[in-house]
Amino acid sequence: MFEFLRSYIIYLALLSGIIGLISSHKLPGKKAKFLVILIWFSILTEIIGYYFTYWTGLLNYYVYNCYMLVSFSAYILIIRSVLIKQSNKISAILFLVLFVFSFFLNVIYFKENINKSFIYSFAVGVLAVMILSCLYLVEIFNSDKILNFKKSVFFWYILGILLFHVPFLPFMLALKWFLIKQDESVLSLVLFLLNFLMHSCFIIGFIWSEKKYNY
């Protein structure tokens, strides 16, 4: 019933990507502009993932597993760049190492059938991003940034990736452990709604943020 919604996800990404480009004058440094690059990278991944099976005859897990490695590594590095405390920055590096290690452990473990979703690496990535995001929020609430945190594009970007990945993790684990039946209609609906929340945050961040808070 809702299978068609999955094909509209790319339009959400295109909208936030275009607004990001239009708002580039408010993104002064490479760090802020990198957020827009990540959105366009996700658009490219969606396009390649859509045609991958047609081109190769293989399932597109190869594409999305590679995207997961790049995107979660980028998320962790972005959060590290906005953290203030040195101990928290070190924690971010340790989480990055843990995530990359878990990914390649999946590659080794599933070497006979690598073309499947790396759910457990996804879980490690989500937990890393969630913990680091909490550290980021604690730093904000304990500093004078609390007065203007909504004017930072980084706050909205981090909120967006949290709103997508944190609810999606238990859903994916439930599918993995057969706690719920996989239904393409339900999966498409969940993916669309979570993408809508995520890209809405990105768009609010690009529109609402101010240049002086985006360094």
C-alpha cells in the first residue's frame, strides 16, 4: 500500500540539498559546507543503489554498506569537530575506531556472503552517534551556547541524524530477529517518515541558522 513512498525519499534529500546550496553563504567554513556535501552524497548513493541491481544483477547491499561506513564515520567526525572538551574529542576517535573495526569484522565474518546488511555495525554506529550527541548537548547546556544553540546548523544536523537513526535501529533489529514480519509497505512508510523528520531538521538548520554560529 505504501511501497511507492520509498521512491519519494530522494526528493526529500534533493530538497534539503538544494536549500543547503542556496544557504551556502551562511556556511562559512569547510566543516559547515561538508554537511551539504554529505546530503548530496546520500542522493548519489540512492541513485546508484536504485540502479545497482539493474546494472549488475546483484542486490544493492554493497552500495548501502559502503554508504554506512562513510556516513557514520563522517557523522562521528562532524560531532567531534563541534565538541569542546578534549576528553570528549578523544572519545569520538575511540568510537570511530570501534565502528570501523566492527564494520570490517562484519566483512570478515560474512566473507562467504558479504552481500547482506551489516545490522550490527549499524547498531554500533547508531550507539556511537547517540552517545557523542549527548556529550555535545551536555556541553551546549553547560555553556553560554545554550542561548543561541538553535541558530547553529550543526545542532539541527545532529538532531536530524538522531531522529532518523535512533528510531530506525530497534525497527531494523526487530526485523533481524524476526520480532516483526518484514513488510515492504511498512518498511517504506517508516523510511519515508524518518527521512521526512531528518531532512526537515536539515532544512530548518539551513534556513534558521546564522553565519556567526556556523563556524
